[in-house]
Amino acid sequence: MTGPGDDRRAAMQRRNRRLGLVMGSVAFGMVGLSFAAVPLYDLFCRVTGYNGTTQRGLAAPGATERTITVRFAAQTDRTLPWRFQAEQSAMTVRLGEEGLAFYTAANRSETPVTGVSVYNVTPEKVGRYFHKVACFCFDEQTLTPGQRVDMPVSFWVDPRIADDPNTRDVTTITLSYTFYRTIEDAQRAGALANAGPHVGRAGARTN
């Protein structure tokens, strides 16, 4: 026979099991959201142009009469031994017309180095209207010692920028790139440096 105390204990155990299942589900969902947050945020930025994120567009639709000035900026993180710069400070293009600009990068170190760039446009509100057709920023770039390369970027500005009340007053857009050393390359370089200079000399004798 079971008494009132046994019934209460059984009921409490059932409640605890339900609470445990609920908390476990919440924790699992939070972990899943944390892993999804970065790609979802990136997708949100690309769709909306938020934070100055540009669009990866198709071919330009065709030029209109209105023009806009595009300025070009270049920065290099201090951990990347490259010289990276824009070959032109600015150019004027017509809305809907495809433009072609060039950046250059040179590896100043004595070893191959891999870099990756991040980019944005300012003012940030024009990000949704700035389309890049082809760009070096879509892939990692590896430069051999002393190598210098041209890095083209083709782009166009959506004519709808002139119809948006929030952007119709914009006459100048700045496209900015910052190059960083990739994590994998930095780890390789750090491992070699921590091993000591004798590793490099040994490798040179065996090659």
C-alpha cells in the first residue's frame, strides 16, 4: 500500500523529470542558436546591407544619367607583413554602370603568407545598393616572398539608390578593405617561430 507521502514523492519526481526535459531543450536550443548566430547575422547583413555590407550582385543593369563618386580605402592589420593599397583614390561612375578598380598587395616577408580581407562601404545605409560582381575579397590570397599582385574589383551602384529617400542625397561612397592574416597562417607562423631559428635552417638544407 502507498500512503499520501509516497504519492507526493512520485508527483514531485514527475515534475522534476518534466523540468529537466524542458531545461535540457532550452539549453540545446541556445547552443544551436549560438552556432547559427554568425551565419544568420552574415545573411541578414548581406540581404539588408546592414553595417555597410555590400551585395554580391549580377551583371550591371545599364547606365543611367546620374553619377556617383566612389572612393577607395585600404588598411592592413599589423600582423600581416604586406603592403596593401588602392591604385586610385576615387572614380566617378554612372548609376547602373559597371566600374573596375584596382588594389595592389605585396608580400614584404621572406615566407609565403596568406591573407583574407573584410570590407564595407560608408555611409552604411548604401550597403544594399552597392554590388560587387567580382572581387579578390571573395577568397583567401596567398603571396610568395616578395610577390606583388594586382587585385581588381568590379562593381556597380544600383540606380534605386536615387529613389530611396534615405539615400538620394548621397553623392560619395567609400569602399574600404582591411587585410588580415588568416588564423591558419598565423598559427603556422607562430609554431615555426616558437620552434626556433634552427628549424628554418634545417628545412633549408633539406629542400
